[in-house]
Amino acid sequence: MRIPLLSLLLTLSVLTANAQRWTAQQANTWYKTQPFLVGANFIPSTAINQLEMWQADTFDPATIDKELGYAEGIGMNVMRVFLHNLVWEQDAEGFKKRIDQFLQIADKHHIKIMFVLFDSCWNDDPQLGKQPAPVTGKHNSGWVRAPGTKRLFDSRTWAGLEQYTKGVLTAFANDKRVLVWDLFNEPTNSGYNDAVMPLLTKTFAWAQAVRPSQPITAGWWNDHELSNDLMFAQSDIITFHNYNEAPKLEAQIIDLQKRFGRPLICTEYMARTRNSTFQSSLPIFKKYKVGAINWGLVKGKTNTIYAWNAPMPDGKEPPIWFHDIFRPDGSVFDPAETALIKQLAK
């Protein structure tokens, strides 16, 4: 596919205008103050997606409190949490209050938060209001993209996205409960590829205009060269996803550390049936002091105990969970895993 001229020009302009990006020294100085970062991608078990988590009618602080308590109990100290632009555009002040309430709960459990602003994964055309019930046995049947294809291709709608990005970052720019801003999850997923580049470029520019005290990043997830070049060139710290077995994980860590000399955090890993496990991965992260954020904390409406492309229409619990650690009652899939996490998180 040919790269659209506008996309290429926007990308090149941002790649050469790095005045606001942290230096490697600044990034490494910040990272030296951090513990070994161990945590999960978090959504309460009562929410099917980002909208159900954050809308006023379904925001569930009691469940959030309980489930972050499970994480604290095994030594986890960071959670990666997805926001959504539609909730901001509907009621920015209410959304900020709920974010602050969430941060209060996380802080009570000694957990810092990495917020994600945009996401190219799973279901398109997100809508406010009542969210669908889970499809039995299907992984992430209700997760929604942000902002979705219609707005991705219509820059006339981006004023709202700019206000959302700048508004959230400004509100919490100096909040010590926020660890990192992850601007865009897997931007080229869902076949977007080069089409996402203009919005991805703008998102970095909007974030840099605020220049929060926390690091800014967006992470590697596949081999799309143009988006990776942009994200690596603009990110204060390097983040990446790796659902591979241990040798490939270690090779990627060595490569990224050698290439960039900046702190590394793996913001997605752990898919048991792909041989990406706590037992295989966590010792490697600990060895290289790479932050480790697995996908999934508590089994719930996202159905991420089921594999990406292996639905179980009968809804039976698979013998090996794909993601997740706890059941809603606090019992665990594998006590050996939680013992290891608790040991290595020290």
C-alpha cells in the first residue's frame, strides 16, 4: 500500500520536532525511582468494555476496590486501564470525578495507573448507553475501539478527540497516582495500518502540547514500520506487547534495550495456551528490570479466559485459562502463579 502524502508529511514533521520528548537520561532517571513494576490490564469483572466501566450508571467502585485488593494481595503495584473518548465528550466533568475516584481507590491499594486513551482493537462503532451482554464463551465480545473507524477517517470530528486528549492529560498532568500515559493501544490493529498515522501523529502532538510530568508512550505490537518508527521516536519510555514463549521474549528485550537505551515496560503478555506464562516470562522481566503488565486480572464479562480465536459456545470454563488470574470471589486459577508473582514483585 502506498503511504498517503499527508500521512507521510505529518509523520515526518513530528519525527523531526522532538523538543518536548524526554531525553534517554531523563527517562532512565525517572525509571530508577520506580520499583520492579508488576501488574495487569484492569477492568472490573462487572464491565464488558471501557464504556461500561466508566459511564456514570455502571461505574462500580465497590467491585473496583475489591478487585484491586486482590492485586495488592499478590504484590502488584501497577494497572493499565483503558479510558474512552465518548465518555469525556458526553460529560467531561463527571468523567474526571470518576477517574479521580478510581485513582483514590488504586492509591489506597498502593497501585499506580497507566491510562490508555485510544484503542484500535475489537468492535467498531462504539455507542454510549447500555452495553451488550457478553456473547457466551467469546473473548472480548463487547470491547470497543476508540474512536472507531468513522472518526478515524473524518478529521472534521477530531476537535473532540483533541479536547479529550488534552483535557484528561491536563487534569492529571501532575498526579503522582498516574504512572504513565499510553496514548494509543495497537494503533494499526483492525487493518488500519497507514490509515491510522494522521490521528496517531496528532495524538502525540496533543500530548506533547500538554507535556505532563509523567512519561508518554505508545507501544510496539507488530511489524508495521511507519507506526513503530513514529512511536519509538516520540515515546519517553519504550512499551511493547509480547505473547511469545520465553526465548523470543528475551530476544526482543535485548534488542529494544540495545536500540533505544530507554526504560522498557511490556504492557501486554501472558497467554497460557501460547506458552506465554508467568512462570516463563516473569523471571526474564525481573532479570532485565522490564516492567511486566499481563492481560487480565479477574474473570468477568470480558470473557478473556477464552482464547482470541477459540470461542466456547457452551460457556464451559476452559481447562487452561487464556488470560486472567482471579475469579470474582478472590480464588485463583493457579496458586503457583500467584505465589510466583508475590515472590518476584518484592
